[in-house]
Amino acid sequence: MGKSGQRVTYYKIIDRPELKLPIVRLAEGVVTGFFWAVWIYFITPILTIILWIMGFKFFHSALFSTDDMMELLQIIHNASVVVLGIFFLNIAWIWHNYRIYKKTGNRRRFAPVFPEDKLARLFDLDLAVLKKTKEKNRINVSLTGKKITVT
């Protein structure tokens, strides 16, 4: 005896893909390609990190053998000794300058003092005018021939 009931009057597309319209195949291909691109976009950083770590390990093992690593550590040690030596020399120089020059505030012990009367005679000025101009914030000097005028 046969089976009762209605029979399927259409074919399943999954069984017969040639029944799909070309535009449907194109649309499905574009959507599939788009989502594959999105998936690759999101997975690329993870793959990059994994490959970077593996590459670093391979690079490290190929570049640095035990002897090379010891030589690198020796170079780093020597460089750090030189840097620390320069640092301590600078500290010693700063301490020396502080100890020697902290009282005067400058490197000259004492600036030579030029007496006011000699300065006034040198520039042919009146001593009272010279003392008054030392108290001002701004002075005007004019030269006419050999005569100096201070106001």
C-alpha cells in the first residue's frame, strides 16, 4: 500500500540549487562575502597577536643564543656603569658648586667696586646728577660731540 496524503508539489532548493534565480545567488554570495569580511576584520587582531608572540619567540630563540645573551647583558651592564658614573659626576659637580658659591650667589667673589667720584670724572658728570640717576628706573643718555647728558 502506498502512503496516503498530499504529495510535495515543489522541489527543495537545497536539493536542486539550479532552481535559484541568479540574482538570489548573487545576493547570497554578496551577503556571505560581507559577513566573512566582517569575521576576518574582527579575528585579525587576535591572529596578529598570536603570530606576533610566536614570531617574537622564534626571533628571540634564533637571535639570542646563550653566548649572545651573555654578551648583550655585558653590554647593558657596561652602559649602565657609564651612565651611573656620569650621573654621579654631575651630582658631585653640583654639590661642589653649591658648597663653594652658595654664599655669594654668583661665581665672582666680589665685583670690583668703581667709586662714584671716579665714575663721574670719567664721564664728566656732576656727582649729584650721578647719584640721582642711580635711584631712577629709567635714564636717558644723549651724546653730543664729546658731551654726555644724562636725564
